[in-house]
Amino acid sequence: MKSILFSLCLFIGISPLKINAQDFQGQAIYLSKSRLELGNWGANMTEIQKKQVEERLKNRLEKTYTLNFNKEASFYKEEAKLDAISGATDSWGKNFAPGNQYKNIKNNSLVQSQEFYGKYFLVKDELQSIKWNMGTETKQIGNYMCFKATATIPTAELTWYDFSWSDLRDNSYSNASETDDETETPEIATTEVEAWYTPQIPVSHGPGEYWGLPGLILEVSAGNTTMLCSKIILNPQTKLKIEAPDKGKEINKKDYRATIQTKMIEMRDNRMGRGRG
């Protein structure tokens, strides 16, 4: 891998020795855009109504993230912004959004801070394993030559901090479908991922859950969301903070997801109980 990376760097005219300096740091800014999927709910809506909904949900559909990185680790966080209409931050949406994330590729560790309805958690787990299929297709992103890679990843591994009622329905169905004579393995939902990375910055980092390529990932498309790097700063004059979060109740991804599901069921049942009363 190192010899391939060295050859790629020479081919595109950059010395990998400069990138591999002991004190190397960098910062990448990503713009994330998601398509609004209204499903059956939006079938009877006019185009004007759909645009109004999109405008109201703009804070959740368009986000800005910052990735600070060195050779071994990265720190990734969302940049907060005010709602275009109300002037407030999206307080409800942050309960199901990714918190500040630290990835260390040297020891294969993830540390992510999550806030869920006023309670703080420190999620510690291994990095999501990604089997990338390396392609030969290339394209230019800004000043960087990028190569294409694709992967198929279990959707739940990409959205473990989120919640969907359909997840509970799927789990219930899977449990009910088991019989004494035969146990069927439930089908695992997957997401097709397309990434573009640049060997000109030979670090194995990327936005969110994505990592493990022989160059910084500058663009990722997964499901209805695309993240595109809009700015890169290499070796900034001010030293960047690349440290793991350290506040909150320690928990792993699986148990955190179970905690969310349990709490949402409790909230639903409490509302139904008050309605009946």
C-alpha cells in the first residue's frame, strides 16, 4: 500500500514526505446536502407546499462540518447555525444527530459525544469496518485529483445515533417470524456508498463514519445525502485541537441505540396514556 501511495503521489506531482512530517495537521470543511423524501405523506402536496417544507427543514437538510486531522487521528463536528425562519437552533434535531466525533485509525477506536434529551453520553467503540472497492475512475475536486471507491455498508451502522419507528417494527417482525422448526435470518438493510479520495493528502480520514482509504476523502454520497469538501487548510499556523471528547456516560454504539429506542417507546406510551386520560 505504501509503495502504491508513493507512486500515486509522484504521478500527481506532490512529495509524500511533506505530508508525512511528524507535526502534520490539516482541516477540511464539508458541506452536507440531503434530498427531502416525503414518501406517501407528500403525495398530495403541491410543489409550493413541498418547497415550504424544504425551507423549514433546511437546517436538517443542509449542514456544515469541520474535520481536523493528523496522520493518526481526526476530530469531526457540526458547525451550529441558526434556523433561516425562526432564528433558533435545531434543538429537537440534535437529539438524533451525530455529536462531536474522534476517530483514531492507529488503535481502531471511535469516541463520540451524544446528547439525548438533556442526558450526555460518551460512545466508545471500534471504528466501522468498511470494505472498499477501489476504482480507477478519477475526477478533479478543487485543486486535488481524486479517485473513486465504493462500498456497501449496513445502514444501521451509519445511523446508529438516529431513531426510526420502522426499526422497531422490523425487529418485532423478525422476532415473530421465528419458529421452532426454522429460524430465518432477517434481511439486513444496506447503503451503497460512493467516495472520492485524494492521494495528494495521504491520510486515511474522512467525514463521519467514513475512513480507511489511501487519501483524504473529499466527497461521499450515501443514500439521499452528499458531503463535499469545500475548503482544505494544510499545516495551519494555529495548532488544531484533535482530542477525544471526555464527558458523558460511557456506552457502546449498540447499547446507545437500545437506550434511544427504549426512551422513545416510553415517551410514546406516556403521551398515549395522557390522551386516554
